[in-house]
Amino acid sequence: MIPSGASIRILCVTALIFGAVVSYAQTSSDSVSNTSGQSLPSGNIANVFSGSVPIKPIPGRMALSLENAIDLGLKHNLGLLLSQADTRTARGQRWHELSALLPQVTTAPYAAESKVNVDELGFAGLATLLHISPAVGPFSYFDARAAVSQSLFDWKSINTARAASENVKSADYTVLDARDLVILTIGYVYFQAVADEARIATDEAQVETARTLFNQATDQVNAGTAADIDALRTKVELQTRQQQLIQAKNDFAIQKITVARVVGLATRQDFDLTDKSPYQALDGLTIEEALPRAYAARSDYRAAESAVRAAELSRKAAVAGYFPSISFGADYGNGGAHPSDSTRVYDVRGTLSIPIFTGNSVHGDVQQADARLEQSRERLDNLREQIEADVRTAFLNLQSSAEQVKVSQSNIELADQTLAQSRDRFSGGVTDSVEVVQSQEAVASAHEQYISSLYKYNFAKISLVRALGAGAPGVKEYFSGK
């Protein structure tokens, strides 16, 4: 059972992941904004990275390393799949805006026959005056031609299309950022599962130790060399360790389901975790070296930069609403009363459109574009500081957890020695079971502290991979051992 302090630490790292996902959600929303400034819906981003589209179960028991888990997650994690769909949406929006600059070719052939009443057309009494029937006709019409229209110059459409292209770039970078978040999430749940599995092994050893002490105390009580209370204390300790073992097994089973859901395995799939995350010191990288690397590699930062450029172009497009535009149109085909007697017909025209008064709609578009541009720049400035905070936090956590690992390793050795001496003293009748039970609890606490610190260290490393934007290559670099 995890102590309350460890639980708080796990909640803290969970909050870190949630914060990163929320940051992704904001970037994703910006990257797929259409030219009117309305964000396209992209689902419940806050929890999509905990789900997946699973593959079919594989018969038997499969081995799952961290690298294999990441490979699976990058193919089946729901957050990444939805992000890829958002990219396709952005590309569709770009084609929609680009269509205003491309030729439009249409054809609409028609044939008609009609008969009209001159009175209905506004010539009431004319037929009576001329002594003719008011019904005139029938008349036949035929027209079959192809029409083409082309914008020759429209600064608004040009900048709108350019802004849509920048949105596509932003969406592409957001997909890369989603890959980093998948890796972060997988690392979190994988290492937590490894820690839960390690707790099982530790609790099993504690159960065996407690059972040995209980048998020893029982033998001494039967021999009359110890009081009944000593046997009761050791029995309580044994049952406590058994309860912790039951809880540890349940936690591990549940965490394996969580791993399966994140990486894209069926929840009933049986698998073993092959990477046990031993302690591997991280040397040779400083904050001063890491920050430029992070700014250059972080996909969310590059997505935010593209979002700023898109907002700048959208503002230019809004201002261009004041400018005139030039277009060209032509049609060519056959026309006449009947297809059999039709002749060649055509029409060619050029149009200069000059906005004189638009009811301040352009002014409103410019104000909205200014607001979106300011928001994009503020998000970029905030993200730059957040990246530095991520890198510095990861380094601090690495340094702190590395020291905790070393201290906890020493505590395990000292606790084991203390337990061995307490058992010897109890066997010799020098002390009672209180000292032995306390020593065993100290051993259990030392092992729990080691598991928690080791988990924190490995999670700090995977957080550094995320902070640097290193992706899967970063995992291979910083987790090279088994």
C-alpha cells in the first residue's frame, strides 16, 4: 500500500500530464481555426490520450517493453488519431480558401419552350387594341455553353489562402506535439505499472519475513520463552503485510489495464513488462544546453509560431476588405431557339469591384483579427516561458529524485541490518517482538521509498524527453538499458 506522501507525489505528476495535455488542447484549437476565427471542434482533448483504438488480442502472453509500448501507442492512441483528423480538417479548410483564387468552370445547358400573356407582362389592353390574342407564343429557347470565372487580383482572398496554409503547418506541428504527449503518457503509465509490480515483489518478501517472525514467536511462546503478546504482534504484522500484498496485486492488475488502454491493446490482453526501469544516471546535459534545443525541437512551440503567422495573414486579409478587386469571366457555346438552328455565342467581361461603403463590416473584421493576433502572440510568449519552466522543472526533479534514490538505497541496507540484529536479539530473548515489528516496518518503508524515488526519477527523465521535444529518439537515448 502506497503511503499518503507517495500518493500525493503521484497526484502531482498526474497534474503535470494534465497540464501538458491542456496546453496541447489550446495549441490544437489554435492550429485548426478557420479564417473567420471560429475554432473547429476537436473533441474532449483533456482525456483522449488515456484512450485508444485497440488491436485484436494476441493469443498467449506477450512481452511489452517501453519501446514496444510507445510504438503501439503512436499507432493506436486516440489523442494522436484525433489530432491527425484535425490536420485533415485544416487541409480541407485550406483547399476551401484556395478555391477563391482558382478558376471556376461551370456549364448549365438548358432548353425551354414558353407561352406568355401580354397582359401579365404589364401590357394590359394591348392585345385588344391590336385585335390579337393576348397569348403570345409558344417560344423556344436553347443555350449550351461553358462559363469560366477567374479572380485576377483579390488581396483578401490571397491572404486568406496564405493564412490557411499556415494553419495547416500549425496542425502538422500539433500532430508531432501529440506524439510527444503520447510518449509522455505511455511513460507515465508504464513506469507506474513497473513500480506497482516492484511493490508486489517487495510485499511478497515482507510477507515471507513476517511469516518467519510469526513462526519464530509462536515457537518461543510454546517453549515458554516469550509472552503471548509477542505472537499476537507478529500475527498482526503478518496479516497487515498480506493485506498490502493483496492491494498491490490489485493495483498492478488495474494499472496493466490502464497501460493497455493507452497503448492500444485489448484490455483482456495478457502481457509482461520487460523494462524494469533500473536507475541510470543522466549526465552530460545542462540547462543552458537544453533550452535552445527545446525551443528548436518543441513542436507545440513551432505550432504556436505558425498560429501567429496565420493570425498576421488573417489580419491582412481583413484589412484587404477595403481594397478593390479585379475578376474575369467568359462563356462560350451554342444558343438559339432550337438545338438544330443554334449558333455560336459567347460573352467576355472584366469586373472591377470597388468597396465604397460596407456598413463597417470590414472594420469589425479588422478588430476581430487584431484580437486573435494579440491572443496568438500572448500564447506564444507564454509557451516560451512554459518550455523553460518544463525544462527547469525536469532538471530539478531529476536532481532531487536521483539523490532520493541514493539515500533510499542506503536506507534499505541499514534497515536490513537493523532487522537482522532485531531478530537476533529477539531470538536471544534480549528484546520483545515490538522491536522486530518496528524494524520490519522500517524495511518495508525503505523499500517503498526506493520504489517511489526510482519511479519519480524515471518519470522525470520521460518528462525531460517531453520538455526537449525529443520524441521517440529521446526515449532510446535516455532509456538505453533494460
